[in-house]
Amino acid sequence: PAVETVNYSFANDLGPSRDYGESTNFQGTLGLKVDLTHDWLLTVDGTAGRDRDFVYDPPNALVNGNLAGALASGNPATALNVYGGANPASVINPIFSGIFYGPGFAREQVLEAQADGGVLALPGGEARLAVGGQWRHDELEYGLVSGPTGKQLIIDEHLSRHSDSAFAELLVPIFGSGNAVPGIRRLDLDIAGRFEHYSDFGGTSHPKIGINWTPTEGVMVHASYGTSFRAPLLSELVGPLRGVFVQTYSDPLAPSGTSVGYTLGGGNRTLQPETATTFSAGVDVSPTDQSKISLTYYNINYKNQIASYLSDLTILQQTNQLGGLVTRCPSAACTALVNQYTTGPGALPILGPPLANPSVFVNGLEEHLGA
């Protein structure tokens, strides 16, 4: 009874509005291949790139606090009239007196080297070895200036990461054309390993082993096992934009079918690396030279998968799986979140009109949402 929803456009009050933005990107790669002795090949690749961009809304960005004050005002001289008729400049100008400036910068440098060739003649064929390494350096800078002059929220995040890795892979032909026996025309064993060290997550090593068995012409049985590791991207730790978004969700509990609420978005510095254990097995059958039938079983066990539901407007229909990210309003928990992120000392910019009575608060940060 005390709340009414009104759709209002400021186009008639402000006239045409403009945002300014720019993005520049440079990247280059240089590669070198050298034939070494005894069928060995050395490959060296170097890549360097950088990206700089910004978005700028000059001094006419929305100031949510002033908008909320104008909506709540009972004085005709300072209240915002949303039911039609002109609003004086003394009301409109304070509402759109803010600045929004978002700069960004990223840089990467990668150097890789690999050498591969034959190492030992065996009855089943020649064993081959590949060894190599990678050096990588990444930088990311993310900034934000938002709010009215003298009361602006300023965020300046700068992250860098250095990583070194080394790898080796050995292919051993146990059986081949030179020593094939009935039931084993070919049998190859593939063993690989990789070690990586990150400046922010330490060292990690991961093996992989595979086998290919050809019992008869046109049939190959294969299997592999390994583990893997992925460090969070720097952009997942600090970006791309930390703020509170106003979004309309499809809501099965709402009489109208939709609910409007707040969503917290941005990076998460507490993220840990993703890991996985993988196993696969299968068979490939080639009845003719022009046909092939494959059947493969995969089993991948992930841990700490990183995901974000910032832009998923159907999350309220998935509360059985994602209920931990949803806080219904009104409730004490919702009030605490709204106060913490929209009005408290560490309040973030609200991207959209402030809500007097949000229906839901959704955590859209990058999180470990996969087991």
C-alpha cells in the first residue's frame, strides 16, 4: 500500500547523454625453428601483448544518494516528479552530478621453448622424447572512480603474476611392425609430466599417462589418466567491475513472475586454483578406409571450479542447487547485505536505480561453485 512502481526516463530532463570509451590492443609473436642433429627439432616462441582501455562518463553520471533523496523528499522544490511534468534544473542537476571513470590495463609476456626427437631404437619402433619450458609474466590493473565530486569512491587494484613451467613427454612403442604378435599389432605407451611454479600459488606438478593398443587392423583401444591445475585468472581475482547491480529476475515465487533486486558482482581475491583428475577409455573402429566409429568414456573429477552467476537472470529458478547465493528480502540477512554494500562505509557503486524495497540479494561474485 505504501509502495508504487513507476517506469521513468530521464531523457526529457537531460537530453542526449554520452559516454566516452577507448580500447587499444597490441600483440606480437616471434617464432624460431632450428633443425638439430639426429632428427631433433628446437622450437622457440615469444609473445608480448598489452591492452589499455577506459570508459568515462563526464560530470553527469547518476548519483544514487541524491536520487534517493529527491524521491523521498516531501518538498515540491526538491522532490523528483515522476508522474509527468517538468522537473527544474535544481532537482535534476544534483542527481546527475557524479563522475564515472573506469580505466583498465593488462599486459602479458610469454616465452616458450621445446625440443623433440628420437632417443632410442626399440624393436617396436623409435622412442621419442619432447622436453620444454615456459616463462610467463602477467599484469592487470583495474580502477574505478565513481560518485559526486569530493565524495567519490576510488578503487585501484594492481595484480601481477610470474610463472615458470617445465614439461617432458616420452612416447615408447612397445610393439610395432618389427615385433608384432597375434593380438598386438601395435602398443604405444605415452608418459608425460608438467611442473609449474606460480608467484602467488606456489608449485604444482601433474602427470599424464596414456596407452594405445591395436589388437588387429582397423581397431585401436586407448586409455589415459592424468591430473591438471588452473590458477584463477587475474581478472577473476579483481574484476571486471566490482559493484552492486540492479537486475530483474524470473521468480517462480513472485505473483508477477519477476522480482527486482541487487546483485553483488566483481572479482574475488580469496579464490584458490582449480584442479581436476581425468580418466578416459575408448575404442576406435575403422571398417573401411572412409569410415570410422568411436566410443569413448570420460570421467572428470573437478575440484574448486570457478564460476559466477552475475548475469544469470534465472537463478531464482535454481535455488535447489544455487540457494546459497540467494538471500530473500525482507529479512535480517538481506538488510545486512544491503547496508554493507550500498550504504555502509565500504559501499560500492550501484549500477542502476536504488531500490527502496529489493526483493532479493544475489551473490554474483566469482566463487568456487563446482565440486
